[in-house]
Amino acid sequence: MQINPRRRFLNASKTRASEGRQLIAYRLRDHFGELALEDLVVLRHDFPIWMRVDVQAEIARHFSQRPEHQFSGARLTSDSLDFRFPHLLEDGDGAIAVAPPVYSLIDLGDGETAQTLLRGLWLDTQDDVPYVVMMNLNMDAYEQELRVEIAAPPGIESRKFAQTLLECLIRAGDDATTHRGHVLLAYHERGAASIDFQRQSLTPFDWDEIVLDDHTIDLFNRNTLGFIKQAQALSKLGFSSRKGILLYGPPGTGKTSLIRCLVSQLDSYTRFILTPANLSHLTEIMQAARKMLPALVVIEDVDLIAEDRERSGPGQAGLLNCLLNEMDGLSADSQIMFLLTTNRPEALEPALASRPGRIDQVIEVALPGERERRQLLARFTGSVEISEIVIARVSKKTDEASPAFLKELVRRAVQVMLEANQCELELLHFDGALQDMVQSGGAIGSRLLGGKAMGFT
């Protein structure tokens, strides 16, 4: 059957009209009526990617109180267009079209997830002012951000309204409810230019689990928890409430254990854990820390970026300058505590380690004394039977051993005991373990395991 050419033309016209109604530009013209879209005033703000949950939650809260609003997702049909308000006005081939909203489920860490919107458009009228809010989550490998634009008619009142709404979103991002008060591990996607945060679950860790001399523990407590208790009072009297602490000592002596204890105690603090992989984003991390006060910033093995300038390369020097600038740039009332650790204090840049105001207290976490070694050995053996005499003799044999070395020594001694089909740890079991750990591996093997070969008598 031959189709009437006129009917074919009418059908094609209806199809084009239907497609036009699916364009964002069509909805905008319908919403703003006689107002020329080109005359609208657009306010824009770019948020760091880690603010996306809080900003989107505030947008949802705002429009939950506006039941007459219209919402839609959007589809980019052309690589040449971005999701910005001027691009919404296009109505030709490849114009931005209405589409179902697309959501992603993100892992916040600590057993919690959140749903985030890829892009969306909200049309509403308030106090006779038509306006549109558009949001786009840019997850490009080189630029990750959340962009919000608010378009409203020209005029003082409408512009003031749009500004007020945008400021509400900015405050929501700055409040950082999603991350504030948590332990945060900074990370970034491979090649990404922006940092994100994931919460870390805390393994319960008590001060009773730390075996160090009383002087070291008291000094650490006085400069951390003790300082924090008096920080507000100090600030009111005109003194700085920021603090910098450096822990140094051989590997395995308990520096990380001290940090774990402190982190578990500071529920009211946002605690940032920095690793070598994300130190290049230190500036972004510190910007987040300033918004989530009070904050603790932990940098273990700080010598990786704060080595003496005469020894470091150009890349290290840049990171060092960044760290120094961030520590210097804090205002006196910024309640931020830096907790740095190193196994090589002699390698640190003097401008960091020898200048009060950056590092206020240096604390040595030394190898354990005999009393501490006995406590450690008794703890590490747990339910395995061992006499006080054996503990005392092993302690004397390990007078230059770290807690980490002693822990491994006990494990190997228990293995020797089990191989001999015995149920009580004896000195000969420890001698067999020491043979493998110290004498067979030589000085290098002993040092790698946390002990010094020359210290065993």
C-alpha cells in the first residue's frame, strides 16, 4: 500500500515536535515563559568531589519543601556540549535531552553507603521568581568536581534569592556532615586530580595495650589529650590552639600504637590519615581539615617528604615546601594537631624539626627497657605456659630488641616448641628462634626484623 506523502510529512512533523518536548531547552522556555533565556543571570559554584553527598542532600532537602517543582535527569547527546546552563539552550542536533536520572552507590567506608546523582535539573518558582537549579557530577579522570548552577531572571530580588540558595549549598558542603568526626583515609583514583575520603573503621585499642616507659607515655599524653583539654582556654587567653608533635625512634617500638590509641580517643576530632600515596594532595587535604575542625592530621614516615633539602630531589622539595606552608598558614585559633613520625630523625629538614610553631614537641619512642621487655614477653606468650625465670633470661638476651622483634621471637619459639611436641616454652625454644632470626640472617636480617644483632648477649 502506498503511503500518502502528506501523511508521511505530518507524521514526521509530529515526531520532531515530540522530540522537541524531550529537550531541556523546550522545558526551560516553557518554565520561564516570556523571559528570554539569554537574559537570565547564572550563579555557579564548583565543590570538591568529597562534598557531593552533603551538597546533594541539601538540594534534596530544599526541594522536598517545594512540592510544585519539576525534576528530571539529562542526557548529553553530543561530546561537544557540557552540562552548563548556556549549553542547555541548544535545541538543534545533539542538544541536551531529558532523561531518567542516573544514580551511583558509593562506599563511604565504615559500613555505610550513599546514593549520588550524576546530573539533574530542578525547575521551580518561589515568590513569583522562576528559577532553575542544575547539578553535574564531573568524574573525569583529570578533573573531579561537583558543579552547581542556579539561573534566575535579572533583577536585584531574584539575584538575591539565587545567591541565598547557593550560599545554603555552600554551607552544607563546608559543614561536611558526612565526614566530620570520622577517621578518614584520603585517596584518589589513578590519574585523578582530586582527592576523596573514605571512613576507616576503628579497631578498639586501649592504653593498657601499650608497653612503654612511664615518661614517654606521660609526655605523649600531656602534649596530646592534655593539650586538647586546655586548647579552648588557651585560645581565649590569646595563645595558639594548634599543635605539632614528632615521634621518632627505631622501627617497631610503638609509634603506630601510640597513634592508634590517640585516634581512638578523639571522637570529637576529624582524623586524617595520610599515606605516601596521597601526600601529593596535601594542600587539598589541609583545605578539608580546615573545614572539619577540630582535626588531627597524621603523617607517618614524614621523612619521605621532609628530608633535608640538601639530600632531597626536586619532587621532595616541592612536597616539603607544601607541608611547611600548610603548617605556617594555619591561624592561631585553628584547632589542628599534626602528629608526625619518623625512623630517621637525623634526615629531617631542620626547618621542620627545629622550629617551634611547626613542631612543638619531639618525643623519642625508644627500645624497651628490661621491665618493658618482660611485660611484652608475658603478653605475647598469652595462654602458652612459660615461667618467670625463662621470661627474665629471654629479656636479658634481647636487650636491644624492639616490641615487634619480641612478638615475632615469641611466635617462632612457640613453633619450635610445637615441633618438639612440648607444651611449655623453655629457653632452648627461644635459642632456636634466635638462631634463625639473628645469627642465620646476620646483622641485616636482624635489623629488618626490628632487632640489632650486636645487642644479643
